[in-house]
Amino acid sequence: MTLDRPEISDLVIAFEPATLERLPVPRDEVLATLERHGMSAAARLVARWPHPEGVLDARFVDAVLLRAHLELQRLSEEFRQGERMRSLLVPLLDTLRRERVPGPYRVVDVGCGLGYVIRWLAAHGGLGDDTRLIGCDYNAPFISFATRLAAEEGLRCEFAVANAFQLSEPATIFTSTGVIHHFRRESLDRFLGEQGASGASAFLHFDTKPTYLAPIGSWIFHRARMREPLALHDGVLSAVRAHSPDTLAAAARRTCPEFAVGVHDGARELVPVLKVMLALVGVRRELRGAYLERLGPLAGRLGELA
Ligand SMILES: C[S@@+](CC[C@H](N)C(=O)[O-])C[C@H]1O[C@@H](n2cnc3c(N)ncnc32)[C@H](O)[C@@H]1O
């Protein structure tokens, strides 16, 4: 078993990097990649999908991914991903105000999917009038869905089909949930390097905490909750692929030295059942002291911010 086994969702959709135009995905290439990683069950799943002229049917792929993310959204609710983000974001915004970093503060969620966390923050976050909430994703159907749900509830947030690192108005804070394990090795370095290059003040990237119980816990949860086969497959694999706190901190310290970096809830536990997510936290070095102060007791769960 290799940690670099891809998730199906990483293979079945592709975009032209500069324009984000959707690219055709040859079905046989996906099957060959899955077989190369010994992922026969995943290959059998994708083999059943429609593929006119050998190319995966984009509308079918969109529908599968949408169903998977709707199920993921239910899990996000159960795992209280909104509250989780808010707990580290509120002290961060207070830090920016106190240190007189000019606003408005643009919180940009990278790979927002259906925008659950951004919509939760808009509805319940109480983040202040100087804060803008923006969700970005390459996937246009996700963004239309997120936009529609936000409009139905009259929420003050925006969504864009965009590379989060190439917005015309750049981010003050980058956030993400369940995204960073999709980036491996050099692509993780590039992803983290973008934070510094973009001029952001801070980042908060939440992902599954890799523990010895995470794969089995994830399997139980996904078995109980997911009905879409891709969601079940990728959800379980994502717990296996989750980066260790050391990998994340080392990559961030290497690629964005202008940030003090720590991992919230990264500490090893004897019975790791309560802390199922960790967060890679980075703040510009000059903000470090003020952020630790604002975090109060939560600072104790941050490990070293260095
Ligand atoms: C696992 S999915 C989204 C999960 C979502 N955060 C949630 O909690 O439901 C990861 C998404 O990241 C998006 N993505 C990756 N890099 C991105 C970037 N630089 N800008 C915008 N979207 C990105 C992909 O299009 C994909 O839809």
C-alpha cells in the first residue's frame, strides 16, 4: 500500500491551469493509473462510467462529484467544521485589528467545494463588518451550488470559480478544510509556497489528523453515512493519505519562512478519538506574539508556533 495512491476524484476531472477550462479525461488513462497503484476496485468502479469516444462523460462525472460533496457536507456538519474554523479565525482577525493590519480582511477558502464552511461562517461566525468571506473552487458546478445556497439564505459571502491564489483582490487569510492531503511532495510545497507569495497575513488549513485509529474510524463513518461509492472510496483513502503534523510543519517552514508555523491539535494521543482534525496554522512572524495572546487557552493546543 502506498500513501501516494490517488483518490478517484483527483483523476476524473482536469482543468487547464491558466484558464481553468475543463479538459477531456481519457477513461483508459484513469483506469491505467488506478491499476498501476493496485486499486482494482476503484478501477472497476470507474470502468462502469459512461465514456463516449473513450473520454469520461463530464456531466456524469459532475453529478457523481456533486453527490459525493453533498454527502461530505453532512459529515462537515457532524464534525462541526464551521465552529472549528471559527475558533482559530476569530482570534486571528482580532490580531489583525489589534496590529493595525489594514482591512477589509479577505478570508479566502481554497477548494471550498459546496462552500459549507464559508456559508456556516457567514451565518454564525459573527466575524465583523470588516471581514469578507470568499470561497474558491475550480469546479464550476460546486460554485453554482454554493452560490445558490448562500443566496437562498441571504448570506453575506461570495463564491468564485477561480484559482484561490490568483484572485485580483488577494486574500488576507487563506483557509481550507480537507484539501491539503490532495497535495503531495512538490505540489504540497507549491501549495504552501503560494501563501507567502500572495502576500497573505495568515493561513489556517484543516485536515484529517493521521492517527492509528483514523483509517478505521473514517471507514466506519463513511460506511454509515456515504451512499455514493466514490465518496466512500475517497473518504476512507483520504484518512490514510492525511499528512503528519511533522510533514506539514516542515513543508510550511521550508516554503514560507516569513510565517511562524504550528500545528493545532497535532499532538499524539493515546486514544485518538476526540481530536479527529488538525490545523496547519501560519501567521506572519510579526503577528506571532499577538496571535498567541489572542488564542488564550487554545494556544496550548497549538504546539510550537515557530
Ligand atoms: C476535497 S475537495 C473540496 C472539499 C471542501 N473543502 C469541503 O470541505 O467540502 C478539494 C477541492 O479543491 C479544489 N482546489 C484545489 N486547489 C485549488 C485552488 N488553488 N483554488 C481553488 N480550488 C482549488 C478542487 O477543485 C476540489 O474541488
